[in-house]
Amino acid sequence: MPSHCQSLLRLAVFRLLALIGIVQATAAVSLTVPASSAFGRALLARVLALAGVLLPVFPAWAAPSIGSVQITPNSITAGAPTTVRVTAVIADPTLIPATVNLQRVNDAGAAVAVLGSLHDDGLNGDAVAGDQVYTLDVVLTETAPLRLRVSAGFKGMLKRVFSAEVLLPINRPPLADAGSDQSVGVGKLVSLDGSASRDPEGATLSHAWLLIGRPAGSAAALTAANSVRPTFTADVPGQYVAQLIVSDGQLASGPDTVRITATDTRLTILYLHADHLGTPRVATNEANVVVWRNPPTTEPFGMALPEEDPDGDGKPTTINLRFPGQYFDRETQLHYNYYRDYDPGVGRYVQPDPIGLAGGLNLYTYVRGNPLTYVDPDGLTPLLGLGLRLLAMGITAQGVAENPELGLAGGLGSAAKVGGQCLAAKGIVAEGRTVLGHHPEYVQLAETLAARRFNIPGEVWNRMSEAERWTANQKFLDRMISRGDEITLATPLDKVRPGSYFARELEYLGSRGYVPGADGTLLIKR
């Protein structure tokens, strides 16, 4: 028999024997047929015919399999314990029920853990016993996606059969991003932006905005609060706080907030109302509403803080002016007083008088401990307030300060700071009468009246320091006061040069109770 016929015959016999279970599909078949034998040709025909009859009767053998696997829910929250139900349909009658389990597999497809057994007995979460639907309820706590499969053993099978792998995704909460803080002008339209919010799994997000904070009196409201970019109008000055929460449909983010500060860029005019010393006590706006108040208290050294919102409109007014010449430093709680810093808590300076011992016995004292009567505009000497006192006397400030840094032992710096150069003005001394004024007026009048005046030889005066000059001038005035002299003014009060010795003399005498007479030519003791 030709070789191709022998091969065909061998295949047919093998197929036939395998179908009827005589040999395994992998067994070798040995068949020898004599060449050119009529018997061989007849046998081949009979075998092929028999194979054709048996094939429809015995269909091809199929290996057992596991049907569809369902997992509910189809994703779990990262890090949160979640009950997951796994079901698998297995209809093959050769199944061994006790072998059905759920396996965790790695990326290479190898089993790394058995998570539990599936049941078809109506127990452990199974709905109906014997319906060929195997069920397992298992609690999973995962932080990364999970690969699962169902495994089972079957009769006559040496190895387990596996289902197709199922990927269980992990759902992590989205992250809300309300954008950067903003500063805007009052009346401006504010646009919020939540576009930087994101979902780790790339899900589409929904946005929910709330305006959780706004200044008193504001009627601001969000437009399109469920959009990515809502808006509102900052209608009054102050701080607005908007909150954003995003959701992926299953999980919501934590809240994120953004702050919007609205300021009134329009010019605000305030009117300061001072006390007898020049200390600001009240501030009113253009509507005459009190918006700031620094009332005198039982402690006179300025320790009490002002009321910055006395009208209660939620808009504080900050004014850092304190006693004349002082500016409140919020960081140190001290009053900057030009040459020195004043501590209202103890009622004295924190630095000594820069002139040293010539400044007196107590180098830290503020206005000799009498803040109800005196002021110290630059931290060098107590005054009644040169500008205020001269105005009360009818004196008009004239001139420009030529040496604002000048400071004497008694403290002439404040007078120089108010304006005008300190020029020597010498009084005239005579029995019962003293003449004061600018040079040369006071010299001429004193000679005419034969009155006293302050007189130091020029060569001596020129060798004296500024501190020594004022000390000598002050002693002259003290002797004049102790004698009870009549004080005649050689220079009209409206011609007094601020910063001059004459202006200083008037200030000093005013602090001791002297006031101008009716005609302005005399100083009279009150």
C-alpha cells in the first residue's frame, strides 16, 4: 500500500479508537499493512467508513470550564474595608464543589493568595442552593487595583481550571483645589477657579461651591455655584471665604477654601478731634460718624488701646497717632517718639535722655510724670505743646526750621521741630519789670523802660553750648518769676518766630500760669 494510504489509515484508526475510549488521545498507534495488498485497501475503506459513522454519534470531547465571574461593587474605596460579592456560574457536572475558591493573582498571572471559598449551598451569601451560581462575600481593604480569578477542580482532571482574570479597580477620593487667594477692589467681580481639582483615577468631577464667609453687611452670592468657575461681586470691604468640594460620583473630596480680600480703593477722608494737648481722641468720617475713638481713661499715660470700630460696621479704622509726636508701633507696643521710644505700660521712656546727666535726675521720665499737662513731641523735653500754646496766645507760626536735629539739655529740639531756628533772645532786667522779645526789639524797649533784660556778654555767649544757653535763660526766667516781675513783651505775639528763644520763653512761662494781657503787650500771672 502506498505510504500516503498507510498514513491515512493509521490516522483513521487512531481517531476511531480515541472516540470509543480504547486509547488516550496521546497514545501512539502502530499499524502495518502489506504493500499492494487488496486486504489493505479494503481495510482502509472499511475503517474510513466506520469513522464516518461514529463521528456524529461521539462528538469531540471538550475540557470543563468556569462560566462568567461577576464582582459587586465594580470598584472599592482605597484603604476602606469593603464587602465584595463574587459570583461564578459553573454548570459542568464533573465539578468538585468543595474546590471552588477565589484567588488573588499577580501581574504574571500566578496565584499569590486564596481569599475564600465560593458556595452553592444557600449559605455564606449564596442565594439559592444548587442553582450552579457559586458565591463568596469577602471583606477587602486595598490601596491598589486587585487582580482576581475563580479556581475549581473537576473529576478526571489532574489540574485545576481557572476563570478569566477580573480586575477590581481602586477608587481614591478626588482632590479639591479652590485656587489661590485674591485681593480685589470693592465692587469688582470675583471669579473663582476650581479647574486644578483632580481625580486620581481620571474620573469626571462635579463641583460644589459655597460662600462660607463674608464681611458684615455683605449681600454677596455665588453665581453658577456648581460650575468650575463661579463668580460673585465683592460688595463691601473685608474678607470673603469660598469653599469647594468635588465628587467623582462615588466619593467626595475634603473641602478646600480660598480667601478673597476686598479693599476700598477710594480716598477716605477722616477728621481728627484732639484734646487740649493735641492728642487725637476721636476720628469722624465725612458723614460725621465716629469711626475711631481713643478716650481718656483713669490711667493717663496712654496705655489703653483705642476703639477701632465704635460704629460697629465691621470696618475697623486704624490710626496710630498717640500723644503729640508719638506713633504707635504694633509689633513692640511702644510709642515711637522720634529720639526715644515711650512705653505707655510704665509711663516712661525705654531709653535715657540723650543729653545725659544734664537732662536731670531721672533720665527716663516722661513729661515730669504729668501727662495731663505736658507733652514731649520728640522725646527731649516736656512742653505744654508749642504750637497749641502759641495759638492759644494768638501767635502765628512763621519761618522754616533750619536745624531740626538741634537738642538742648532742657530739650529745645521740639521747638526746632515745630519750626524756626533757635535764635538768641536776651531779656532785660530792671527793678520790678522784665522785657522779653526778639533781638533787637527787647534791647531797645528795656533801655527805654529801664527794665531788666537777659544779658550775657557776647564772647561768653558764643563759647556756651546750646544746652548751657537755655539753662542760663531758664534760670533767668525762674528768678524773674520768683520776684514777681511785670513782664513786658517787646515783640507782638503775632510776630513770634517759632523755634526762637523768645518762643521758648513764652512756652516756659505759659507752663507756669502766665497768659497774655488784653492788649497783648504784657504777660499776666493767672
